[in-house]
Amino acid sequence: MWVRVPPPAPYKPNRYNVPWLIPILGYLLGSIPTAYVAGRLLRGRDIRQMGDGNVGAQNAFRQLGAKVGITIGIIDIGKGALAVLCD
């Protein structure tokens, strides 16, 4: 038994069809130092001068507290996921 298949819809360019934007967005999101910003805003301290000097969630966890460190980790994971999901 044959089934009639409608012809494909004509191609309409999507305004989001910009593959070059994905690496730029990933770079820009990754360049935001979340732990540094949080340390300055919440505690008025420079995370780079504390602990091991790393601007990351683990150093923020140890130096700024558990709540701040976990929040920074979640934000960093979200930044990475957002860059990947924009594909």
C-alpha cells in the first residue's frame, strides 16, 4: 500500500543559524571569573590572594564558605551547560 507523502517545506533561513556564535558565547561565558566576582561582592576580598590562589569553586568553598562555594560551582556548571546547549 502506497502512502502519499507531502512535499518538503521550502527552506527558510533561521535567524539563529549562526554557528560562529557558539564558540564566541562559550569563550565569553567562560571568561567570567565567578569566584572572583562573588568574593569581591559578598566578602570584599580577592580570592586570588587567598588559599591556593585559584579562581575556582573549590578555593571559594574553602575560603569563602560552603554556601558561596556550592553556589559558584552551580553557576560555573550552568555556564558550561549553556554554552553547550546553545548548539
